Amino acid sequence: MELYNYIKSLHLIFVITWFAGLFYIVRLFVYQIEANEKPSPEREILLKQYKIMTYRLWYIITWPSAVVTSFFAFWMLFFTDLGQTWLQMPWMHVKLIFVFLLYLYHLKCHQIYKQLQNDEFKYSSNFMRLWNEGATIILFAVVFLVILKNAFNWIYGVVGIFLFSILIMLGFKFYKKIRERK
């Protein structure tokens, strides 16, 4: 059991660094897109700096954190008795769906990262601000599922996540109107 707690602790630490990377990379995408709209030479200076920053964040923090998080998750699930028990529980199945969505989100961020590194600007900064909330929604869902393992509670949690998503979208629209006035 002591080894399990170390594995779980390391898993959680790398989950946190993975999410930190995902939150910050999309914020850097926003800055990079907005920098592309600046006049020269400011545009070139900023884009060069943002490319360096996103490269370092993506390959030194975010990708390694995702890999190490996955390593410890597989270890906990497939090589511990408790993990074997959890794999049979409905809340874990729902959690794994959200984890799958997180991987899809990560891969889409990688695609956007590569486009921006090649000076392909396919998305607006407003889209990126909204896209940034995807990781937030997944984080909320996973945390509530892990904490509220009771079937009755996690169903409400998942419904709550969808309601939370609607609130985020409404908040985004409100914030966008405020930005447009300025």
C-alpha cells in the first residue's frame, strides 16, 4: 500500500503539471495570434519569442507530463489490486472517457501548436480563449468523479459539468462584448 501511495502522489503531481502546460499553451496561442496582427517589426519580434516559449513549454513540460502521468496511471490501474477493482466501477469508466477526451484535446493543441510554429493562423484569439475552457471542463469532471465515487453523486456531477460548461460559454460571450466595447 505504501508503494501505491507514492505512485498515486507522482501521478497527481504530473497531472497538475500537465494541466498547467495545457492551460498556459493555449494562452500563449492567444498571444501568438494577437501578435500576428501587430505591425512590423513588433510582429516579428513577438512571434519569434512566442515560438520559443511555446516550444519549451510544449516539449519540456506539457508532453513529458502527459507521458509520465499516463505511465503512473497505467501502473496504478493494471499493476495494483486497487486499480483492478476500480476498473470494474462505473465511475472509473466515465472518468476514463473524460481522460480520453483530454488526450484528444492535447492532440488538437499539438496540431494547433504545429500550425502556429509554421505561421499558419487558422483560429482567432477569441476561439482560443474559448478553447482554453475545454481543459477546465475536463479537469472539473475528472476531479468530481474521483472524489464523488458514489454513483448517485457522480451522475449529478456530470450533469453539473454540462451546466458549468454552459455558464462558461455565457461568461465568455459576456466578456467578449466587454472587450469589443473597449
